[in-house]
Amino acid sequence: MTSTLKEARRWPGSEWLKDRPALLEQVYGWAERALRFVYPALKRFGPQGAERLLIGTEEVGKGYLFNCQMCGQCILHSTGMTCPMTCPKNLRNGPCGGVRPDGHCEVIPERMCVWVQAWERSQSMPVYGAEIHLIQPPVNRSLQGTSAWINLLEGVDQQTPPGWTLPTAK
Amino acid sequence: MITFSERPLRANSRLERVLRSGRFAVTAELNAPDSANPEDVYRNALVLAEVCDGINATDGSGANCHMSSLGCCALLVRAGYEPVLQVSCRDRNRIAIQGDLLGAAALGVKNVLCLTGDDVSAGDQPQAKRVFDLDSIQLLQTTRTMRDQGVFLSGRKLSTPPKLFLGAAENPFVPPYDFRPLRLAKKIAAGADFIQTQYCFDLPRLRTFMARVRDLGLDGRVFILVGVGPLRSEKAAEFMRSKVPGVWIPDALVERLTKTPAKQKAEEGKRICIEIIEEVRTIPGVHGVHIMAYRQEETVAEIVERAGLLPRQATLDLPRLDMKQWRPVVA
């Protein structure tokens, strides 16, 4: 079942936890509020230290729980608390057309399709579940390896390419 | 609700005109050759052009390397045919794709199908780097931005925007089934004007999908062409459902082919395809069929004819072709 190092590093029980998306979205909500509260102080105290602390925490925590790929623009709560970057095609807007009849991945047949799981889990998420219908902008590849939390707090991850945000003609 | 004919013309392509006129459209898939000879493209296209309103040139289908979709489309335009450029996100990043879209429009291509693309592992060069810089929905919106706003994704201005009729794919036949119609809604929101689906061999599943599409009010907002194709034998069916990503064939169909005597299998496969087309035509919200006859393009004309889909209006204004030069005859 574990075909890569990144698959193998997952904590035992992480699947169990991911199948409780309603709990995870609560934790996400609390974590966001807490970070918004402490981040200004952290930043004043030592911006580099804050960055190192957050990157480290994310790499270890989200890495082992969600198999986080450190894309630096986390949308876990919009995709059923299932990391879309673990999809071999990095799809952030829904499943591809290659999903197998048993719901497994086209590329890694031993694994469930990330988006089959994301869709199911989003259905039991009262707070952020509906965000699965949002159109996600192209990934900013230059944020790879940076802290998604800092990017969120600084508003960096909401910046889309200038052409993307233009109003669309009817 | 705005009816189709009241919507602005996107590219005024032949395919778009047929769909807007409310006629049942037929498109077909052209298999790009493993060759640098234009005649190989024309030989495949010739049997399709007379019986369909648009010819899809595949972009490395199944992640196998063939002549590029843009190359095929350029040749088809030169002959006066109506190509649909397939753009997959597998092999090119956003810079290359936007450049290709401009090039395609400049060459006279008016229809584009935006795809995610089969993974490299399905093809003959699984060691290749997969790109997937954009996904199909981001590609759709990027193309629409270029067409309607006249800018690149970066916001830089285009002096002449590409006029393109935008297509997307959908696969109602694989999980997560209840998310598929909602994903279709996303694609429409991102700019899809028409949809070509994966092979349909499961009519009940299509009916369920289309019922949900109608409930969501999507049938009046996008043209849907259902993918169909003939199966040569039960072996071909087994191959397709095990090796081609995203193809779902129910056991009953495979059994029907198994029970058919060897010499009549191909005929039975065509008959199944025609039956499916006839059923698909009766489903509200379906605007056409997309015929994919892998390495048996010659069967497409027969299928179209026997399904009662001739004459094709769009082909009436086809230029006469000089068979030696592969160029339209100038009157």
C-alpha cells in the first residue's frame, strides 16, 4: 500500500482521523483563530524564528497527517480535509475522468482517489463543506516549500494572477 | 433562462453554428498518426469529414506520443475541415499552453477542448515528467480570459484575442457519481460552451446524470455531446476497460459480444453503438454525439448513416477537395 516515502511517513491512525472531517474542520477553525491572535507577537519577537517554527510544525504535523506536499497555499478545508496536492495530477478542482470503477486512483491503483475521499468527507463538514464547489485558481508554484500558515496570515496565498481575477463577460 | 441562440457567438465555427441551430451534432475523434506525413492525417480525416460537424485531433491520447493536436489541426484547417484542438495539461505548462492557443487561433482553429489529460503512466513513456501545471478548469478559465478579456493570465494585453469555442470533457460513468454533475457546473462557470463526454456504454448511468444536470438547470447552459464508439470484440472491450483510463463497460455488454459468433462480433459492436446513439438522442439535454472509433475510423460513416444522422448540415458547405494536393479547390 505504501509506494513512496511520502506515503510511508504517515502516522498510524491518520486515516482514522481524516475520516472525522467534522472534527478536523473545527480544529482548523480554532488553529486559524489562535494563529491570527499570536502571529503578530511572534513576528515582532523574531520573524525568522516564527517562520522556522511554523514551517517545521507544518512539515511534521500536516506532513504526517495529510501527507502534505508543502505547496504553501493550503486549501485542505475547501477539499474535504484531504490534500489535493497528493493527487498525482495535483488537481484542485475535482476528480479527473480516470477514476476507476471501484473509486481508486488511475495512477496508483492501490490507493483511493483523493477526490472520491474529498467529496465524501466534505459532505459531513457543516462549516467548510460547501467550499468544495469553489473554483480554485492556478497554483502559485513559487510558494512551494513555504509556510502555508504564514502565507494565509499575510494574504499571500489569496493573490491570483492578474488576468485571473478580471470580471468575466456575460 | 437565456436560450442558446441568444448567447453571443464565441467563434462562429461550423460546430458552434450547428449546435446553436438546435440540430443534433456529430463530432468524431481523429487518431493522430505516428508519422510526419500529412497524407496520413488526411487519410484518416477524409472518412470523417463528410459525416461529422467537427473532428477532434487528440493530444497524445492515453499518454502515447503521436503527431501533435496543433499539427493535425493546422493540416485539417488547410483542407477546409473543422478541427477541434485538444489541449491536455499533462505535457505543457501555462506559458506553453497560452502560446499554443494563440498559434491555433492564428492558424484558423476555432474549437478547443480543454482536458486534464491521461497520466503519463498510461502511455508508452511512463518515465516522462508529468506537468499538470493547470487543471482542466483552470485551463478553461484561462482560455476564456484570453478570449473575452483579451489578456494573458498575467494580465498582459493581447492585440488580437483568440476567438475560440470552448469545450470540456466530463465522465459521468466513474465515481464520485454524485459529484460529477456539480463538477460539470464548475466547468460551465469556468467557461465551457460545449461538453464531450467519455465513452457511454451505460445508459441508465447517463440518464441519472442527465436528470441531475437538468435539475441543476445546466442543460440550458452548455451543449452536451455524448461519447460513443464501436467495440470490435469482447477482447477489445476488456482491453479498453482495463487499460484505457476512465472507460466503464458493463459486464452485460461484454457478455453480449462474447456470445456473438466470431465473424459477426464487429457488426454486433457497431449495432450496439447505433443502439446507444438512438437511445442517447431521446434524452433531453443531449445535443449530439462524439464518436470515438480508435483505429477504425472507416466505421464512423456507416454508424452515422445507419443511426439516421445524415445528411450533416455542416458538411454541406465543405469545400471540394483536390485529392492530389489536399487543398480546397479554388473555384
